[in-house]
Amino acid sequence: MSQHASLSPERWSAFTLDQQILMIGNEMNRAARLLRPEDRPSLVLCYERVLRLVDLTIEVQRASGLRRELLRWRDVIAELYVGGEHGGDGHAAAFRALLRFTPEASRQIPFVCPNEVQTR
């Protein structure tokens, strides 16, 4: 059973969008440490948790534009999940894109993506 399988939409909707994005980001940060081929089973589990949290976020959001962008971002993660990409470039790009969803999450980029140039 996935770690977040029992997390209900009602419970998830109690968190702000900033908190939701940052919790998804936490799983992406965890996955960033598992990009070696021998860590693939653990990486797959991280991506499953990311997908579950994104699905919950999509389910509880009312703004159709945000839902549409989250669905696009979810497609990127699903591709990483099934594609077996081990280089990490796709993961890093997806992680940066996730953090750009909200201003609060964007402030975390220098800490978790130190090679990212911060623009104002």
C-alpha cells in the first residue's frame, strides 16, 4: 500500500496549495537522491507517492487552469515513472517546474536546486 493511499481528498484539501506543492516537492527531493540505476525500485515508489499527491491536488482544486497545468506536470512524472530515465535531467527539470507553481514553493528553488538561476 502506498504511504499516501489512505489520505483522503477532504484531509488533503485542508492544506493550502503552497503546502500541497511543497509536500509533493518533498517527495521529489527524496526521489532526487535515488536516480542511480540500482536505486530504481525506491525511485519508482517515490514517483508513485508523487503521482498520488498530485492526483489529490488535482481532485481538490477548483481553478481549471491550475488543474490543467497540474495534469500536464503529472504527465511528465508519469513518463519518468514508466520511462526508466536514470540521468536525472528530466527529474531536475520537473522538480523546478513544480516549485514554480506557487510563489512560496519558488522560494525553495535555491535550497533544493542550487544550480538554478533565480529570476525575479
